[in-house]
Amino acid sequence: MARSNKPIVWGLFAAGGTVTAFFVPALMVVLGLAVPFGLLSPNDLSFDRVYGIVAHPLGRLILFGFITVSLWHAAHRTRTTVHDLGISNDGITMFICYGVAGLGTVLAAVFLLLL
Amino acid sequence: MSERQITLEVLRYRPESESEPVFQSYSVPCQEEWVVLDALNYIKDNLDRTLSYRWSCHMAVCGSCGMVINDNPMLSCKAFLRDLPDHIRVEPLHNFPIERDLMVELDDFMDKLKSVKPYLIPDQPVAEEDGTYRQSSAQLKKYKPFAMCINCMACYSVCPQYGLNEGFVGPAALALAHRYNVDSRDQGRRAREDVVASNTGIWECTFVGACSEVCPKNVDPAAAIQQTKIASTVDYFKDLLMPGKRDKSGNAKQAAGDGA
Amino acid sequence: MTNPPYIRPIPASWWLRQGRYVRYMIREATCLFIGLHALVLLVGVYRLSQGRDAFDAFLAALWSPAGQVMGAVIVLMAVVHSVTWFNLTPKAMPLWIGDRKVPGWIIVGGHYGGWIVVSAVVLFLAGGLS
């Protein structure tokens, strides 16, 4: 029996699971809810300020890593859950899930480079 | 001693006359301190000699009498009637082919148990004249909880991945592999990885965690498997970055190259 | 004529049979919302690259009533993800000090503590250090 190459996707899944567990709730509160609920002022999320943070080389790097591991976490868990639901054609599931995550990774890199 | 009338609904499968299992009810006068196995023995002795099931020690060490009692896999010798309602449903373990009544086929489990090399693989075996392996109590503590398995297969019965995935090595066997991997006398982790870290090994596990909840011996297969995943992932990337350094312990490199 | 050993079929609805499997499926389903959150970020970066007006339109959509509902659902499921993820850490990463195993609740508690600190820092920095 050969050893599996799953450590690659599982590594991304586990890294993504840990990072998102720490950051996603607060980040989504800031981005989506804080301004409508009056916790932050619209100025805190102004184009200039957000651009300044994201376009900084470190900002681009961190955001790229964050989006990537989030996507691969979601992709890998979706794949196993689809299999759990009795859809046993794992080849197609894998192609779609990892395909979307891979495409998202490339797009994230392109968008962040063009910023 | 008080007596209690209990209805046991037992899943029967008689392959010589039935093509699928059916439930059969027995009304059993039970003693207060009985376990489900006592009730089954009463049926066998007094009501229906054809009922088949496995048991041996009646004291939760042999692991023979695992069955599903009211939807939970447990040792029937440890399932006290005082903890159960008056109507009890008894089925064979899930995820295994039913041979007859409450007896399931063990072959697949036995093969998988063997496949993980569940024995010490030391770099330098201690020869008899040198004495024995030395191990501190601290080193013993690291693996002892994983060494308590009695092969009752309750964990396989609740593991959805074992049911859904042909070939999955499964909780007890992977926990046993971990038991040796973390034993200070053993250097066989790399040799075991050919099975343990294959596509039908640890990577089929999705950490449902049910195995650890039902274990009558408090082994924690779910923990063992996640720890093995982390160790195997580290090994995988080490091999990727430093190829050639791999077969330091055992025959791992050669066997992995075979691919079979 | 003897029939072969009987294999009980597993229906696709197997996970509805027991509470533990339903809880497991809810845990696994959180990943869809982690993925959705990643897509929101991806679109956000894209709109940011298109300039001021595009980014403002992105924020307006995110802050519309429908966007707020989506945001709230993502936050809720992300919290479920965080809680279930951290609760399992002692099993995946047990800690030993000498020959003593660190109790699981300390490892879980440490993660919760880190989570609170991280969340506070993110909120604080978002407020422009004010």
C-alpha cells in the first residue's frame, strides 16, 4: 500500500480550520455588521483606509494566505461531507471542490497583485 | 431479590431459512442485578435454544459480547438492566456482516488489526542476555490508555466512515498502531505508515468522535487518529523537503516505493 | 441452501438516526459558511482593485438588509466552527508536562482565551486604534 498524498490537503484543511476559528467571527463582524449596527463608523472602512491596509505588501501576503487556507478548509470538508451524504463518486466531488478552491487561490493572487 | 419482567426484542438472522433479519420478542423474568447477557442466557437456557450470540468472560475483559443495545454498542455483560428501560432492543454490531442472530463476521476486523503491525519494532532489539527493555512509568503513561482495547468492535459499529468506506482500517486498529507508535521502546512508526497513512488509513477518518464515546475501556481512538494525522503530515513534508533521509528506522522507504 | 452473511444497507439518511451524528453534520456544515466568507473577501479584494466607487458599492451591498442577514449567518456558523474546533484540540494536540497530562479544559480554555484576545485586537484595530 502506498502512502497517501492527503497530507497536502489535510494540512491546508487543518491550518485553515485553526486560523478561521480564531479570526472569522471578529472579521465578519467588522466587515459586515459593525457599521450597520453602529459599532464602527463608515470612515473606519473607507476605501483609503482599507486600501492602505490591504495593499501594503504584508497586507497582501497575509490576506492571500488567509483566503487560501479558508477556501481549502471549506473545500476539503465539503468533499468529505458530500461523501458522508452517500454521494460516493469522490472523483467528481474532489474535482469540483478542489477546483473551486484552486481557482479561488489563483484569483486571490491575481486580484492582490493587481491592487 | 426483586424480579422484573423485561421484553427483549432481539434481531434474529437464520441464514438457512431467512434472507434477511427479523426481530423476535422474548419476555424474560429478570433479577435486579442482571446484565443484558444474563437475560440472553436465560432465553437460551429456558425459552429458545436456537438463539446464537458470543460471550465468554462475563466480566468485561474478553470483548466477545459486544452488541447494539437500544441503539448503542456495548458489552452486554456490562449493560446493567437497572440502567435500561423495560423494553430493550438487542441487535448485532452495525457495519459488519451478520453471520447468525447476534454474531457478526470478524474476519475483516482481524485482518485490519494485523495489518498495522501491532507489535514492538525496535531499532535495536534487546537480546536476551542484555536483559529487558527499560521503560519509565512516565513513558508507560504515554501509551497505556491506548493499550486497553479488548477488540469488542463497538467503535467500528458507530463509525460511519467504516460503514461507508470499503477498506477503512478503522478506529481500534489505528488506535493500536498509535499505542505502539508512542511506546518509547518502539521505532516502527515509519514502517506502520505504509498502512496507517495510506488512503484507507487515518485519512478516511473525519473525526466524528463516536468511537471514543462508546468505548467500554475508555480508549480514545479519535484522539489517537488525529495525533497520528499530525505526525504523519509532519513526516510527509519532512520526506518532501529532505528525500533520502527517510528509511532510518525500518523498511518504510522500500515498502512505500513498491506502491503495492 | 444457506444464505450468505447479511449486510445491512446504510441509508443516505444515516446521520439523522442519532443526535451525535446530527451534531457532527452541523459541525461539518460550518465549512460552507467559512467558504462563503472567503468568497466575500475575494469579491471585496476584487472590488477594491476596481477603485473607490466599486468598493463603496460592495460595502453598500454587504450592509443592505440581505447582506446583513448573510453576515449574521456567517458569523453564527463561524462561531459554531470556532467552538467545535477548539473543543477538540485536546484530543488532537495533547500536552504533557513531564509525566503529567495537562487537563483538556486548560487546553480548550487557552484556545478560548486566545480567541477572545484575537477578536478584541481585530475589533480594536478596526476602530482605528481609537
